Amino acid sequence: MPEGDTVWNTARVLQRALAGARLTGSDFRVPQLAATDLTGWTVRESASRGKHLLLRLTAPPDEGNGGRDWTLHSHLRMDGAWRAYAPGDRWAARPAHLIRVVLRSPGAVAVGYHLHELALIPTAEEESLVGHLGPDLLGPDWDPDEAVRRLAARPDETIGEALLDQRNLAGVGNLYKCEVLFLRGVSPWTPVRAVPDLAGTVGLAQRLLAANRGRWTQSTTGSLHRGQTSYVYGRRAQPCRRCGTAIRKEELGERVTYWCPACQPDR
């Protein structure tokens, strides 16, 4: 399940594979871009913003685009992924029917699986797609004070739902929501106005994502061993690592949440 750190890692994979390369071919398998050909375009950089991936390119100067800068936007949601392969390698990550785009360069082939919100727009207009997002926990513009301000602006919303709202802060997904609230001892159903230390909650979320940046195994416990990477997430009915109480799982909004009823005071 992609979260902010996963998308950050994905952006770096594409950066290493494609940055500076001139594309030798492209294949879009979505109706809105089916006729698009990026052959000859140069990849400038790959970047992430929350859960959005931004592949920035420059069109050849001899085309109608006149050397303008463009951005290929994709959103991974819960099931999207990009993979980079060496030319000639078998694309084995996902079934072929899930492929949405293929970008070829002399040194690598980037394949996008089950991508969402694919769009090709002028780079100058990126904000039309990501401008609504709150501060990016892994971005150079991370602003914890602004994240706290945005959270506090909806005081009656549950903190569990507020942390997932990308308009407040960009990058937290269900795993980090559950783990942050456990570590802070806060029930997911607590209204934002009743969270004892909102700044502390925001700061912990940023530190957890940053700690997992650069690796694919997400851990909030400090252990990378299978079955030991989380405190509550994915551990329904298993004993709490702190107090031994059975971890519970329940729906909160449109997502499930995991929590310890003893360590995280009742609603």
C-alpha cells in the first residue's frame, strides 16, 4: 500500500533509471493519452509530492511544443506501482493487463502498473493537480506549523481521518496513521481539538516517514524482521507489544483502523 515514503522511493528509482535520458519510445494504455508519443523527449527529473509522482520532461525543440517543459503526473493510490527494468528484461512485477504506461530509454524501461490520474500537463501548471495538498512530510518545503494549522482548522474531525486528509499534510497513509496514534497514546476517534499535543503528533509522523525513506520495508518498531515491523497495523487480535491487550480493528471513515483499546484511551 503506497504511502509517502513508498512514493518517494519510487521517484528515486525513476530518477536513477531515466534522469537525463532521451526517450526512445513510449506506450500509453489509457484512453486520454493513447495517442501521445514521447519519443525524443528528455527526462529532466522524477519527484514526489505526497502520494503523487511527477515525472518532468522537456519536449524536443523541433516539435510544436517548442522545447517546453511538461510533467507526466501519476497517483499510486493503494495499488499503483512503477518498476524500472533493463532493456530486454522480462516485465514480471504485475500482470500485463495492469500496465498503463511504458517509457523506453537507451538504458532502462520504466513500466507503470495500475496508475491513476495519469495526465500530461505543462510543468508550469503542476499546481493545478497538487496545489491542494498540505505540506509534504518528505518534501523540501515541509512546514510542521502549517500542517498543525490545517489540522486544527477542522477541530471536530477525528484525528484518524484528519491525518489521512492529504489537504492537511501530504504523505500519511493508513499504516502511519495507526502507528503514530498508537505511539502517541491517542484514540483514532479523538476529535482533533482534544488531541493533547497536535504538534507532537505531526512531528512523529514526519520522523517515521523519514526513517523509512530509502528502503522498501516499512518499520515503526525499529525491527525489519517479518512480523515485527509494526505495533498495531495489520495485527488484529494479536497481543499489544506494550500491554498484551488484543489489538482491535474497525472501520473509520472509508478505511480500517487498528488500535490498542488499553494504550489508546476509549472514545
